[in-house]
Amino acid sequence: MPIYEYRCKQCGTVFDAIRPMSAADDAISCENCSSQDTTRMLSKCFSHNQEGSLAGQSHSCGSCSGGSCSCCGH
């Protein structure tokens, strides 16, 4: 099951919940104050490629052609 991230509109607490996709937007109580005035947050996700780098991450800053770049270090 996916892990969803929620923020309480009453106290500002951010918390995670493991729920089925069908329940992602259902009401959930805040772990801190028990308010049901919560909102699901858009969580960041990432994956690793076969080399162990973050997928989609560039090895240069775009302004260099390789070698030693003072901007990105590549």
C-alpha cells in the first residue's frame, strides 16, 4: 500500500499514513490534535538508476561542456 503525507490545517502537523489508493482522499484524523481538517500533500518521489544516481539527475549544469566546471564540479 502507498504511504501518503498529510498536513493538519488546525495545528500544522505533517504526518504519514499507509492507506489503500482508494482511501487516499478520505478524511483522516491528525495524529497530534485529532482534527479531521487535514489535507493530503503532494509528496516528492525519486528513484535510483542502475549506477546508483538519482534518475533524471544531470551530471552537468548545462552551461559547461564537461571537464572542470566551477558551477557543477563536472
